[in-house]
Amino acid sequence: MRLLDKVLKPEGYNIGINTSLSAGAGEARHLHIHIVPRWKGDTNFMTTLYNTKVISQSLAELYKQLKKYAQSGTD
């Protein structure tokens, strides 16, 4: 979240945990966590309502930005 704070400057986060196959984790003994940056008035949860995804930035570009901050070693 510190890296996301530096790169995206969100106003808050939604955090969700998926456990087990039925909850969408992909296999019975798996757990994973979603960290979703949020801004006032954003539309990040359209998938829940309309099966539509809104991606305002390339994930490859975001990865490059996060990696740059992570490698710089600055907080």
C-alpha cells in the first residue's frame, strides 16, 4: 500500500480476501488478498454490478512505476 500511495495517491483502499475454491481463490487450500485503491467518485466496482471492467491505466505501466519506487528504497 505504501508503493500504491506513492504512485497512485489514492484516497483510500478496499481490501478483500478470497479463501477456498468456492470463494474464487482457484483451489481449495489457497488464499489471496485484493488491495483496491479508491478515490471519491471512482468506478472500481463496476464488475460487481455490470460485469464490466474499468482500467484507467495499463497494468504493465503501473507495474513499471511500482517497481521503480520499490527499487529506489525510499519511503
